[in-house]
Amino acid sequence: MTLQKYTRSVDGTIPVVALLYNDEESYASQDTVGIYDGIQKSIDHQNGTIYVTSHRLFYIDVLKPHSRSFVLDLSAIVRTEYYAGLFTSSSKVTIYLSSETPAAVSGDEAAESWQCEVCDFRNPPGSSPTGAKCALCGVPRSKVLSAAPTPPRAVSAPPPSAHLFSSSPPEASGSRPKEVACPACTFLNHPALTECEICGTALPRSAPPIKSAPPSRPGSPTSEGAGGDAMIRLSFRKGGDKVLYAVLKRSLLGRAWQTKSIGERTASSSAERIGIDGLVRGVETSTRTAQLDMNDALKDLDALMVKAREMVRLAGDLNERLTAVTKSSASSSGNAEPDTATFIRSSLAQLGLQMTDVPVTLDMARDEKRWYEQLARELAGVLQGTGGKNGLGMMATTRGIISLDEVWGGWNRARGVALLTPSQFLQVLPHLPAYTDPIITERTFRASGLRVLHTPTYTPAAFAARLHGMLLISGARTTLDIAQEEAVPTGLAAEMIEEAEAQGVICRDEAERGEVRWWLNVFQGYVWDGQDT
């Protein structure tokens, strides 16, 4: 069984934070996850919470956390696959494990103290098996080191003929790696060191022992090897699969459980982690990881956009066919719209796919200029209601002047997924007067830089004439009164009034309390202190 071979049991009643190593970090978690042992469901692991850390993957069972929870080392994972699910099938993440039998590591190894082989210092517990170093001399923990010495066991002597059929001599029990003699001072150094502890001379590397061929044929393959690669599947019953899978890939990419032994570490490799070069490498690694995550997210977004365009195009085609069939049947029989067509139209409306015209995109036009002209015609319909809902547009339902940001937002909402950038929107505006009646033009206020679209009734001359007549009939008015009369926002009315003041049509009367009232300018044509007003 894959679970028995690659996982270790943990006490799920203990919080996961308390089970982490000192150099281990928890990244993400997801509940309501089931486990597959190979291709078969694991009956005892169908409702639990998955925790992804920098070193391991935890499964904490909901029903029996004390006996059914386990942990899997990320170092045993070779590759992963993602399945998004279909219909009633839930999303799954398949974890392929190494074909080599994992080393038997005690689950309580990190919770026990250990003694350094070089300086005999007893180190406190908490570090991961691969990241544990002596706190005094820095030598990493030996893989064959045990937490406490075990008493010698009585070994019965083998019969004299036991080694006759063996191709290799019997190994001495309890053999330890030989110490390396320094070529300069002949000091016997620990085999994990690369330099002499006394004089600093580089130590020669000892050649690994040559293993003889096996005396007999290899053993029969295990059940996992016979059926394919060893694997475990995570079945996500209530979502959260994409986020957890991205975190798992990032943790596997980081390989926090890998630490080089001192025998393989050189001065250049240790120098890479410090100084400016180390900072640059760290930034590059973070940037590369973020780029991979962004690419995956954009792939999902591109796929969604493609599907959305197809749905919108299909809805437009279906709507046109329904319109043609309805018109022909109504003209021939004079009956109302069939119930089938009404049902389809209401369904499209509920899905947000009911569109009279498909939004114009660049792939529909011959060139870019033609595309902007078609966009201008489409924008004219949005503003003046040509072919729009109830024949009313953004200006026809409210007023004859509107800001550019409001037009851009409303147009993009009407286009659905075929969005336009602000730069593309601004390039459409010069073509707009050719497709609008009355003409809609652009206007920029000098004081604030506000840009608006307006009909001829809101040109500077037309507004000044209308304001002149209003003040002539009703006398002085405030900015709020003029805004209510024109049915425009107060800020927009203030912009137009200031331009009329700059033209000399009106003048202001500032009261003591800060209120400003506007009057007709009757000072024109007078000479005041030798100057014409």
C-alpha cells in the first residue's frame, strides 16, 4: 500500500503548528479532502484537512484525527498532475512518488535531542532531519545518528557454512566511516569536513566503497511497481483545489528540505547566500515564482475569455435567428411570439448573453482605421440609443452632457467581455461626430482638465446664452440653483459657469459668509480708471 509505505502516522489532535519543525513553515490548508491510495479510495481517509508546508504535507482526519492522520514528506514527490473535474467528478491532484523506498525516519526524530559526532555537543530538538546542524560547530546531523545509544543486542554466531554462498565478505556490525587524515599535519578529521580542522588544508575525498553484484536475481516487484508508479490522489470535494495546488507547486519548487552536506559544500556555494549576489538571487527566485503563478492565472483567464466570446457569439446568432423567424411568422399569421422563442430569449437574458449586436472586435475589421470607425458607430448607438434598449441611450435618458469616464465604464459594461482600454476609447472619439445626430463632440475644461461629451445645447456659446436669459429673468442665482435648472452635477455646472465668467457674460458677488451669487455683467462698455471693462 502506498500510504503505508510513504507516510507516517501523526496525532491529529495536536495542532499542526505544534508539529512543525523549527525551520518549517505552513503555507496553506483546505478542508473536505479525500485520499486515494493509488487508484482506489482509501476508506479511512475520505474527510480531512490538507496542510501544505515547506517540508511536508499533512492530512488531519475529521472523524478520527488521533489514529487516521498522517504526514508525507515532499522530498518523496517526483511530479504532480491536476484534474479540474467534470460534471459530478470532483477536482483531483495526483501526486507521483519516488520509486525508491523512502528511508525509514522516526516520526519523533525531530522531537528528540541529538549529540554531535564532532564536538559531542547535545543539541536541542526541533530542526528537520535534513536541516539539523550542530549549534556549536555547525556540522550537520549524521543520517545514521540515533537520538540515544541503544544497548547492544546479543547476536548469535552464524553457522560456519553461512558465508560460503555469499559473493562478498561479511560486513562488520557497527562499522563507522573512516576518519580522513590531513596530508599536511596528519590530523585525523571527521569525514564530513572538507578542510583540516587544525591547519585548514583541503582534505582528499574518499572514494565510495564498490558494491559487488547481487548474488542472486532481484526480488519480485512490489504491488505498486507492478501496477505502475506509486501515487496518491487528493480529491477536493468543496473546491479550493487551484489555490492549494499552486501552493504545493511553489513548495516543491522551493525544495526547502534539501540541504547540502558539508562534504559537498564549497566556499563558492556558501558565498552565494550572502552579500549583494545573495540578495539578487533571492529577488530573482521570488520573481520567477511570481511569474509562473501569473502565467498559470493568465492561462485560466484566456481560456475563460475564449469561452465567453464563443457564448456571446452564439447568443447573438441565436437571437438574430429568433428575430427573423418571429417576424416572418408574425407577418404571415399575425400571431404573437411563440412560447419557445420567449423562453429562449428569457434564458439568454438571465445568463446575461442577450445582445442585439455582437461587440465589434479587431478581428472583425479589415484594418485598424475601419475598426475605430465601427467602434464609433457602436458608441453612437450606446449614447443616442440606436438599436439600444427601448431606443434610449445614455444621453437621451438623462441629459446632453456626460463625462468621459462615465461613458467609458457604461460602454464596457455593454460590451461584456470585449473590453476596450482608455487609449482605444480616446482614439474612437474623433470619429464620433460622423455617426451622431445631433452631433456629439468632445469638450475639455481649462480649469480642471475635465473632458466631457456633449450635444450642441451644451456648447460654450449655447450655455452662455441660456445662462444670460436665466439671470435676466430671475436675477442673481447660486451655483446650486443653476445646476438644478440645467439638471447637471454641481461640479460640472461650476466648470461651465467659470468659463462663462471668463468670457465676460456674468460676474460674481461674494458674500461675507462665503456664498457666491452670479449676476449679469453690466459693466461691459464702461471706462474705469482709464481702462475699458
